[in-house]
Amino acid sequence: MLETVFAASILLLVLWAGCFVEVVRKVGKQLSPLRALYSSFRARCPYTAETLERFVEIWDMFMHCSDASLGFEDRFAIFCDQLGDFLEGLVQRAVDVLELFFQLDVADQQAALCRIPRRRLSSAEAAEGAGPLRMTACAICLCEWTKGDDVRELKVCSHVFHSRCADTWLWRHQKCPMCRTAIAT
């Protein structure tokens, strides 16, 4: 019973937010000051603007579906599925922020990250694969190596990642993002 009430409350809030988005969009087409305000907001708060734009995208797919073969129930099921993924991503980001905020051993984490060597890939490594495992791409961003990429090679498991991709994960977890082997000796 409680789950039903909770689900209905979330649905009403989402529908309210969707209606609000529609009103703001229609008013925004008419008012250039509102567009300027949004541009300023987007420049100052890119994460929030990106989140809002993703919600608007999901709402648009639900309200203005171009596939005539989909009935309301099908569109609504797709909307709920996409909204669930969207909300799960928001919750995960909030948890990540809270983890960073309440970390206690910042000095230990910094020291552990500094013990993992950073280096630049040579053209041979970029072509043949990096590290002892001859990895041909970063397992986090899935981009293939290029000459001069800044990478970290984890000695305990020999996995190699772009520094920009792995540093946030390694700072928080001190484990390999791929095999979860602890990096601290």
C-alpha cells in the first residue's frame, strides 16, 4: 500500500514538472529575457542545466512521440523506464557527492593516488596496446589510445586507463575500476 502511494506521488510530481516544463517552453519562445536568463543559468550551472535538459528530452519523447504505432500505454511504459534510469543516475550522482563530502582520509587517498605512476603513451604503445596486457583502449571511456595520452598503469593488475578517466574513481575507491583489485599495498 505504501509503495503504491509513493509511486503515485512520484508520478504526480513528474507530471507537474512536465507541465511546468511545457509552460516554461511556450513562454520562453515568446520572451527573449527568459532565453537570456536560461543562457546565463546554463553557463553558471552546467550540471543542473544538463540534468534539466535530459528531463525535458525524456518528457518530449513522451509527449511528442513520432511513432504513431505506439499507444499511450506503450509510450507511458517507455517514459517510466527512461525516467527510472534518469532518476537512478541522479541518485548515484548524489551518493557520489556525499561520499566525497564525508571522506575522512583525504591525505591517505591523495598519497595512494600519487603512488600510481602517470605517463604518456608512445606511438608504439598506442598502436600495439598499452601495458603488459596490451590493452588497445581505455576500459572506462572505450576510446582507443593515441600517441601522448596521459595514462595510469595499475601495477597490481596491469590495467591501463586514461588518467582523466580513472583518477576520480581511484580517489574514491582505491580499487581498479575494471577488476576491483585494491591498489593500496
